[in-house]
Amino acid sequence: MQRRVRAGNLVRLAGAAALLGLLPGVSLAQSAADHRSASLDAGQHAHYLVFPFENRSADPRLEWLSDGLEELTIQRLSAYGQHVYTHEGRAAELERYGLPSSARLSRATMLRLAGDLDVDYLIFGSFTSDGKTLTVEGRLLRVTPAALAPTARESGPLDSLMDLLTRVVWRLL
């Protein structure tokens, strides 16, 4: 995915000008809020960056599920009409920063990357399994202003993986 130039860059410039006192009567919070409100009113879709889900189970054989849940989340969001960075796009951006695509990143690093890529939301999560049941947890992190939504958690039999993840993604939206 190529870098996007959006009105958000103009808002950042206006916000910087407001902080410097160059635009009297306009605050940074007001500028950002007006931009987000205008974007939603105009029917724009949000832009998402999805990270692999962390394997918190004791079974390393389930590590493949980490990238699998990321890919399924990307597919679900795309099916809902949202704009989402692909797995390959995210991996390329991490490589550009000198980070391996398999690195576990802190929320601060994810937030910094998302800000640089001009995305609206991050999705990350984890999963556990006892061999019979699977628990999937997802988190939604709004980039500007930064806000972490409550955890969306679903549990069920291993063979209900697709349904579990669909419910988690739906609850995150």
C-alpha cells in the first residue's frame, strides 16, 4: 500500500500553527475533532493496521495461528468495507524501520508506526488454547487521539475458529 496523503496532514499543520499561536482562536483539539467529525460525516471509511495475534498458549505448534488470525482479521475488515493495510504492506513498513516482521512490538511502537502511516486504528490481540477450546482476544487502539477500547473476547471449540474471530472483529467495530 502506498503512503496516503490525507486531510489529516493539513490538520497536523493547522494544529502545529495553533500551538505556535499562528491561528488565533483555534486549538489543536478543536482542529482534530472538527477533522474527524467532517471525515465521518463525509462517509469516509477508517484506515486500519492489523498486527499478528500473540500466542499465549504453551503450545508452540499453534504459532501459525498468529499470522492466520491477522490475515483473517484483514479479510473480515475488508469485507466490511474498511481500508486495511495488507500483511505484506505491514511487513514492508516494519522492514523499512529496520524491524523484523515477527517482532513483538510495544503499544507505543505500534502507535508510532500507525501515526507515521496515517492510519486511524490499530488492531492487535492474543489467543490461548488448551487443546480443546480456543480463546481469542482483540484490542482496538484509536490513533488520534490515542484511546484503547475494551478487550473483545470470545471462546469456543477449536473448530469454531472462523466464527470466534468474526465475532471478535464485529465487536471491535
